[in-house]
Amino acid sequence: MRTILVTYHSRTGRTRALAERIVEGAYSVEGTRCLLKPAGEVTEEDFLAADGLVAGSPVYFGTMAAELKSLFDRMIVLRKKIGLKVGAAFATSNHPSGGKETTLISILQAMLIYGMIVTGDPMDTGGHYGLACSGAPDEDSLLCAEKLGRRVAFIAQNLIA
């Protein structure tokens, strides 16, 4: 059984909506267990138990929200134990361009510094840095979220198997 931790910061509920669909996608991979938590509630035990981590944030000045950055800062003591975990990112913004890619990269940078194996979104959803949407998630964004969750769970199952 592989565990995927999906964590996020969400002030308006938009980022949480994507997180919930990512969890649905991850659950579609047999042998996957998911843990969905706001960034401020993630414990060291959650972080260590996860085989995959999908982290999401609204765009705050072109980078991840302080609440998500705080999670990566708090868990730095675990850095040497995180190396073979799969990582992926997602972001939301009110603006059509609005810094989503730089926010995704800020999350992926933290994961790379942890030594994680990062992945972007699947090729059939765009194949870029991760999942991003403008405004409230529409059905297409939610479908892409589901596919990202499935991708991370699939990679975690096969990488660690």
C-alpha cells in the first residue's frame, strides 16, 4: 500500500477543490491510500509516511503562499529521509496569467531541494510543470487534477515497487 499526501493552502476553497480531485485520481490506482490535509496540519509522521507528495497553493506574489512554504521549512529536519518520494505541484490564481508557473516552480524547487523525484502534469493534460487553473476550477481543470493524482500514485507504485 502506497500513501499519497495531498496538501495545500486555500483561502477561497479553489485550491482545496483541486486537492480533493487529485485525491480521487490517486485513489483510482489500486493499492493507494491518500491523506488530504491543509499545509498547517501536516505532521512529521504524515510527511515521512507518504510515498508521494502533491502540494498546492494559490499564487501569492508569484510564489507559493507562506502557509505552504512554512510546511517545507518545518520539515527540513527530515530532508535526508525524503529522497525517494514522488513530488508534484498545483496552483490557482484569479488572473489568467497571474504567476501560476512561477508558483509551481517555487513548489517544485522546494521538492528538488528535498531530493524528491518530481513530475509535471500528464502529457494529455498539457505536460508542463504541474496543474494550474484560473478562477474557480471548471470541469476540465478538475479532470486534469484527477489525472495528476493518478500519475503521482502510479509513479509511486512503480518507483518504489
